[in-house]
Amino acid sequence: MCVGVPMKVVEAGFGYAICDDRGARRHIDTMLVGEVEEGAWLLVFIDAAREVIAEEDAEKILDALSAVEKVMNGAFSTDPSDRASIDLLFADLVDKDSSQTRH
């Protein structure tokens, strides 16, 4: 499985962008998305941008990735206060009406 990671463009050139990946700078191929501007958000798979996304969507994805990383590292227990923290990182999903959820 391949997971897309949102990255913010800090510098752009022909066919590439230098992006911020949670504090690290990465050289990203942008040939599939075309010209991008500084400040744009890209959804990146294996150092190649596949889509330009809205900042709001980037934040949701980053929150979800953070929650998964914390769970994998054992940062959450069965303590209800920890579960609330996970819920906050998936706020856009938790707030959805259960009738919209597929079964």
C-alpha cells in the first residue's frame, strides 16, 4: 500500500518543487501535476506529486497520519482521554452522521 503525504511547496522550478515534509526539505517531481507555485500543497507519493490539494485537506490528512503514527508507536492507551485525542485527529470523520457511513 502506498500512502500519500501532503507537502507544502517552498520553492518551485520546471518539473520539480522543493517541499516541506514536516520540517525536512524534499525534492519532489511535479511533472504529473504541472507548474506549481510556492505555498501550494501537494499530495506526494514516493517523491512524486500526484495532486494539488487544498490546505484544509492537507491538514486533515496530516492529522490522520499523525494519529496512525501515534497508535503505531504505542502513544495511546485505552484511557478515554487518549481516545479523545485520537478523535480530535480524525475530527472530520468523527463528526459525520452515522447514516452516511457505508456498512
